[in-house]
Amino acid sequence: MKKLSVLALSLFSFFSLAQEVTQETVKKVISTLASDEMKGRLIGTPENEQAAHYISKLFKENKLDYCVGDSYLVPFQYKGKTVYNVCGIKKGSSEKMLGFSGHFDHMGTSTDKGDNIYNGADDDASGITALVGISDYFKNKKPEFSMVFMAFNGEEAGLIGSKALSEDKGMEKINKNLAALFNFEMIATGSEFGKNAMFMTGDDFSDLDDLFNQHADGMIKIYPDPYAKQQLFYRSDNVSYAKKKIVAHSFSTADMSKIKHYHQVNDDFSIVDVENMTQMINNFAKTVEKLSPKNFAPKYNDKVKLN
């Protein structure tokens, strides 16, 4: 009897650990997207399309359903070329949805001698790693909320990928059911608030952060935007959804007061805090697991200004 109990406890411990995202997964995803072979993932390049296919492969491994049609790749036009956003769905108990997003494009290369690749590890391979990690965490689970995972293209070209996906007619049912969108934008480093902490852009505009923190139980904390004057809320992909009256904010750890790798060639894997990223992704997912349409319905207030 005692042996059986020990075995049962061991199996329980194994499955408890198995559901968490590993540091190896985080390292593999972010290092692949930010590798020199991806050549900075500039929209319209073969490497950008390669990144889209890689994310599509990860979505398939995490057992997501298609958002539109028969592929995770959702095409749109850019300068006469077909380029892609990547979108997948995890079905939950409810049709109400939570969205998770980041952008996979970056700035490509320069003509400088030496290191001339804008690898974009933090901006925003880290955000893609977060949404892939969350989808991995829920791979064998049935959450209360359904979830949509969106890897946007063309953020650096003017938020064009998120705009295209938000306006895609095949996404209308998803948009109608979106209770909130968490857009991850540069989370590769520890924040000025310490480890296991992010800030939310436009925190004065809704109660999303307060509601999230209530369910986080100290595992992870969302802080107010310390850079409100920079109006980061209006400068990332979340705004494409905010314009549709969907509660959508960006979440970041970037210390904008002293960051030295933003839009620089040294934004590569060397600046990534894999341990902190892994902990944040798991704790974010554990908090999301507690959320349901009954206890989580964030609202905008009248401070948000959208045309």
C-alpha cells in the first residue's frame, strides 16, 4: 500500500512538472527565431516566411486548430507580395476567448561590415516564445476560456499584420468573442521591477491588470506602465484590436530608460534571461488557467482615446 502511494505521488509529480514549459523549449524557440540564419526576419524576405512556417510547425505540435481555412498561415498583401500572419486556436469550455500575441518580423540586415544582422531576440522573438509557451502549457488541458494565438507579421512596417488579421473576415467570430488580448512585446530581460514581473501599457485605460493580478496570487505581477509619456499603448499591435473596442494591451519587461539593444544588432540571444522568461511564461499560464468568463471580464474606461 505504501509502495503504491509513493508510486502515485511520483506519477503526480511527474505530470505536474510535465505540464510546465521547460527552459529547453524557451531556449530553442527564441534562439531559432533570433538565429543569424533568419537574417532579422524582415517582412517580405524568404527568412520572414521561414519564420512563419516555423511558428506554424510549433502551433501544430501544440495541437492548435486553424483560425481560418486549412492552415495556420493567414495571408495578406505587402508591396505586391503574399506574406503571412500565423494563427491557431485552443478550444476551451466556453466560446469566449482570450488572445495571446506577439510579432515575429524584425528589421533584417544592414550594409555595415561585421555584425549586421538585427536578430530581434527581445524584439520580438521573446513575445512569440511566450505565446508558443502558453499554447504548449495548455496542450493537453481543457481551459475555461478558448484561446487564440496570433503571431503577427509587419509590426516594424507599421502594425500592418495585426491590422490585416483584425480586419480579416474569417476572424469575425473570434474577434466577437475576444474578452481580452495579451500582446507580448519584448520580455527577454528582467524588468526594472525585478524578476517575474511585467508592465502593461496603457494601464490607466482598463482594469485588465488589476483583474489579472487578483488571480495571480503573487506568482507573477503586472505593474503600471512606467513610460506612459512614450504612449507605448498606441505603438504596438494591441492597438489594432483596441480600435475594434477589444480590451487589448501590450506586456513588456523592457527597461526603456536604459535599454541598449532596442533596434540594435546586439539584440541577440546573449541578452536573453531564459530562466526568468520560463518562469514568467509558466506563471502567466497558471494564472490564465484560473480565469473564466465568470471571473474575468475586463473593461475599458473613458480615458482610452481611439478613433
